[in-house]
Amino acid sequence: MRALPGSANPSASAIICNVEAVPINEHLQPGDKLPNEAHLAKELNIGRSSLREAMKLLASRNIVTIRQGSGTYVASSPGVVDDPLGFTFILDKKACTGSA
């Protein structure tokens, strides 16, 4: 794994690229646990809050799965979103389908 260049404030895309490379560099398979947050932040030479934000973005892209209290894992179906249109967030599903 490579550390980010010596810039004081690396770009979000640089952080995400480096975090995305972790499963590849560590030869992790779907379902495998990523190293803990403190270890990754130190290895990538970034702050823990920047790492958390990158992980949230990767979770939204279904690249990693964050299990509170357990850790972060490589998603079982990376990149495949179960609900790409966000229908699970609609409270009144009957109103959307026209059903009464």
C-alpha cells in the first residue's frame, strides 16, 4: 500500500483511490475484513476522519460494508447496488405505484 504524497491536505479522490486499493493490495476477497481504522489511517498517512468519510462513500458504492462494532468488510457483491433507484427509502410505496 502506498502512502499519499506529502501534501498536508490530500484530495478526496486521492484518498478514495488509496482506500479502494486496500482490498487489492491486501489480496482480500469479498467478505474479508479490512484492517482497522487506526492502522489504515497511519498506513495511508491520512486522518481518521478523512478515512471515515472515504469509507462512507465506498459503502454507498457497495464496495465495502461497514458493520458497527465489528469492522469494515469487502462487500460480497462489490459495485452491485440492491436498490439503485432508492425505493427502500420511500415511506409510502402505495402512493408511488398508484395503488390505493
